[in-house]
Amino acid sequence: AWIAAGYPVEEGEGRPRTRRHFTARLDHGAVADAGDVARALETGTAQLVDARSAPRFRGEEAEPRPGVRPGHMPGARNVHYAALQSE
């Protein structure tokens, strides 16, 4: 399809055209810490969603990860991750 569209091609080992420097920066507005989550649950300013299976969410099924208590945080809603997958 690339060739049929008339785009350029080349042979051999690929290599970047120029060297670039990248510095990762944390966007604090896109990440919530434990304090942010606790405040959101207290004030109702955000909805916490738990993507585990319903039995794990309800605490009826053991957690496969060591140290994780069964059940969910008060105020959380359950939306299983499989319901979020696109086709």
C-alpha cells in the first residue's frame, strides 16, 4: 500500500536522520495519588472505577495478588475491564 501510494522507499539498515534529546516530564494533572483519590471520594468531585471482576469487587473471590485485600474502596463503582475493550 505504501509503494502503491507512491511514497518513497529505501533499502538497508534504517537509522535516525538526526539525534534528539528527550526529557520525560510528569503531568500532575493526569495522575492521582492516594490523597487525591481520598479527597475525590470525600467530596464527590470524581468517580472511582474498579475494573476487576464483579466477584473480586464484592470480595467474594480471593485476590490473586499478594497483600491486596478483597473487596473495594467505599464509593467505587465496578466496571469490568472486559466491558471497556474495543472490537
